[in-house]
Amino acid sequence: MQKILRKILLNKLLVLKDKNFIKVVTGVRRAGKSTLLLHFQELLKKKNPSVSLISINMDLPEFRFLGEKNWKEIYDYIQSLLLENETNYVFIDEVQNISEFEKLLEGLFVTPNIDLYVTGSNAYLLSSELATILTGRAYEINVLPFSFSEYLEFTGKTAYPDRAFANYIRTGGFPEAVGFVESGESYVYEYLKTVFHNIYENDIQKRHTIYYETSYNEVVRFLIDSIGSNVSARNIARVLTANGKKIDNKTVSRYIDTLVESYLFYKVNRYDLKGKQHLATQEKYYLVDLGLRYALLGKELTTDAGHLLENVIYLELIRRNYQIWVGKTGNLEVDFVVRNKDGYTKYIQVAYTVKDKKTLERELAPFNKIPDFNERLLITMDYETGNHNGVKQINAIDWLLDNKI
């Protein structure tokens, strides 16, 4: 096992260096945001040993004294460290822990000779309130736990990718969790439970009133167990109430919003391919890391291999900077409609295996109803590849390890 540089993310930061934006590094806690910025600072030092770096991590004890100060006092503290007549690279970790942090960011942004980088574990950083203040001034870089290719590089298990992928599905890609793998999966899951509780306490409970923690956890468990399925707040409320956990759909909806806001889940809306319109119902949710599923639900509840693979593919599509929807075509669905930054669209179906003829026909059926000729991919764990009347079938591991496909 080795320390790795997340080259794609570092390259983004290098491209944005000295550009007139606040670089906002977002993502779930413990995904590696702080480490990414430390590696970036090391690159800056390597290029210029005398570079001015000012780094504040609001989670570290040595900076707790700043947590008791208002935004203007923190601004004055940072300004007292600035060097004149040269660029000062200012880094603030977990900036959402600062009261009225948006005023601090606005003040630093307009201060000459500052190149500003911040991290945050809550989507409130880019909410409408902050966006109003920083319109056109913030550039988001979203950090996820390790991709499968990063997992292989980190663990050195490149010789047997199939076996490594089975482990990756179970333990996920949180960097520190991967570091526990050799000690045994029980250590991984205990660590991941602490990650979840840390997120709950710091990014959810401090920002939202959760009256019934038991009901909240039931919603979390329901969403985790429904990866890749169409869900709605009304549906969840009805099922939980029928099981003796009385809860209304407005509360469920609010709970789900907090989970998305803290980057634990990603929401994917549906898109009508025939009517060319976005649909506001029956969205899908994907978990930020499958290791949390095993840690919070238990291994006996994780037999839905197809939806788990779908979750892995979804997260990789985010890493590749695609816009993503669930495609509706008549009464059928395409797992993912994706569009790149150039506006190029393609359609993706995910299935664990299509060796059975009926399964293959079922997975291909939605493609046949799509009225255009954009690229179509069928991603499976089968070794067999090929072409089905214009639909390219590819092995999931091959796809994950080659971002040009």
C-alpha cells in the first residue's frame, strides 16, 4: 500500500492556480479534501520554496481559537500573515465552521494578492445564499472517495483486478478505510461507522433540527437499501409507517435533503427522452461510498449486485464530469443519460450479467425506443463484449480503468 497523488484533481487545481476564482473543494468528510490541498501546497513549494502559504484547518486543535472569533477577526488574522507584493496562497479547511463564512470569503476574494482555496463538507457552501454573494467567483471541485483505479494504485493490487473489485465493492474507497483493509474488514466497518456519525454530528445535526434520530436512521437505511431504485418521500413515508415507524412525507423529504446536502447521497432526476423534458418525480439516489452500506446495514443485506455495480458506475461518471439523468422512454428506463462538457450525449445501461438471453433482451429493450443515434453502452461484469445492433457491450472493470471509453 502506498500514498498516491490524485493527479486529475491536482491538475485541475494547477490549471485554476492564480485564476480569479475562489477554488471551492467540496465533498463528503474523510474523502481526502485536506490531503488534496496538502499535496497541492507541496507542489507549490517544490516550484517556489519561498512561496507564501497560509493554511487554516478549522477542525484542528491549533485553530480552534479562531472558531470563537467572528468573520472579521479571522479576516484580520489572515491579513496579518500576508506578505506584500507577492501572491499569498490562502487555504481554509472546513470553512462552513466559521460563522458568516461567506462574508469572510467575499472579503478575502477582493483583497489584492490572495489566491483563495477552501474546503467544505456541506453543500450549503454553494447554496443560493452564497451563490448570490459570489456569483461567478467560485469554482467547485468535488472530491469523492477513491475510484477503483485509485484503489488499485493505493493498495498495489493491480495483478488481480477482479478480486480487488470484489473487495472494493465491500469496503469502498474512503482512503483511511482502505488503509484498514489488511487489518480485517471489521476494522474497516467500525471506522466507517465513525465516519457516518461524524458526518451526522457535524454536517447534519449542527445545521438541522432532527427530532427523532431513530426515524432519521430509518430513512438513511431505506435509501441505502434502495440504491438504483426509483423512490419518493411519499413512498418511503408510507412503507416506514406501515412498518410501525410513523413519519410524514414532508419530514422524509427534509431528511433526504440533509443527506444530499452533506454529500452522503447524490440525487439523480429522471428525463423523458421522447418529450425532452425533466421529470420531478421518482428520482434515484446513489450512495457516496458502498463501504457505508456494508457498515450500516450489515453484509447479509447487500446481495443486490446489479444496483451496487450501478452505484459504482454512477460515481465514476461524476468523476468524469458528466451531467447525469435517469432516462425515461415510454414505460422503460435507461439507467443513465449522460452529457459531457461539449454537449455530447450517450446512453448507458448497467447489469451485473446478461448471459441469460431474456436478461439481455430486457436490458437492450430501452435502447430500442430511443429516437436518436447517440452512443449506447451496456456495462456488465461479463467477460464477453461485443455489439448488439449498435449497442456496445463492455466489461465494467475495463470501463472503470479506461476513462477514454
